[in-house]
Amino acid sequence: MSVMLNEHDYLKQHNVVQLFDELTAALLNKKPEEPTGFIIDWLKTKCPGPTYKINTSNENKFKEFQRMFAKCGANLEATKVDLDEIDAAPELVVAHKATAVGEGVIVEDTQLDVEGADVGVNVRWLMDKLDQYEGRGATWTVLMGIRKGSNVEIFRGVVKGKIVKPRVDSNFGFDPIFQPEGRDKTLAEDKPDDVNARWFAIENLVKGKVYETKAPIEKWDGPWQKH
């Protein structure tokens, strides 16, 4: 049986009255030289966003994830479970990883599809060979998965571009040779979020825009990715 709350009880239950009282006090005590942005920072301390967990041992990648989740008003923590990856379709790889790390932990998988080349999820093992595909179209796809009960929810981010000669060095995988569509710089030279597949995947995850749902993979009898 549901119980309807009247307006006063609802506001009291959610501490809205107290929140506005404190906000009013903060505004009255605001110094003229203080930027109005301090209100947002103050509200964040009173109304902290959700906290997510992601599985990664790569510190640079975690910092990027952390910045992007913060941009969505969320906090991020890391787990560092070392995972072997199955050799299968990307969605199955994510479903298997999400199953292995357990309930509520985000996993990520990156693939680079190059025209006329067999790269895909094996991109990390083929980094030193990618420059031979200079001039070919490429698609960077990031899948993020999280197990919720009897399902693994998968979220996707996609950026199209092409393979070019590296112009600068970078510790971020294929960034030096991937140039997004409509841009004149590689990801290593300039990587705003509007051409970042990770950002699109995270944005979809936070908004609950599921790309695909898979069953958890508890046991795998197929091939595994080479190390």
C-alpha cells in the first residue's frame, strides 16, 4: 500500500526547507568578490552525486574517467581486478568482464575498426602495426558494461575518423594516429570530449541510455584473447 505525502511532509522528509535556509544564509554571507560559481560548489557538498565503481588499474585512464564522471555530477572509485578476456564479439567481452568483476562494477572495452583490417578488440596487441593503414577510415568504439542482477547493461560511445601518421607521442594507445572526422588534429594533439568515445559511453551510462542487454557469462568454453 502506498502512502501519499502532503507537500509539507515531503519537503520535511527531503530536507528541502533546511537546504534553502542554509542556501539563503550562504548567499547573505557571500562576499562581493566571490564568484557566483561558489553556489554550485556549496550545493555539491550538500547534495553529493551518485558514486560509481569502475574496474581499471591504469591510473591515466582512471583520471580521465574520474573527470568525466565528475562532469556528470558523479563520483568515481576504482577496483583493480586483473581479468583475462575472451575472444568474442565486443558485447560478449563486456558481458564476461562485468560478470567476472561482480555486481555494480563498471567495465570498459575499447575497439578500433579499420577499413579492410582485422583489428577490433585486439587493438592493444596491434599498436605497432596500425600506421600501415594510413588514410583508411576508422571507427573508435567504447563499450561500458555493468551487471545488475540477471542482466549486464551495456552502454556505447562511437567516434568516426581515419588513420594518419603520428605527429606527437602519447601514452594513450592509438591517440597519435587517430584523427576524428571533421578535425585537423589527432587525439594525441587535441582530445575534447565532443570527439571522445569514452565520454559518450559515460554520458549514456549516467543517463541510463542502454545500448544492449546481455545475460551474465559465468562460464566460457570458447577462445581467449592472446596476450
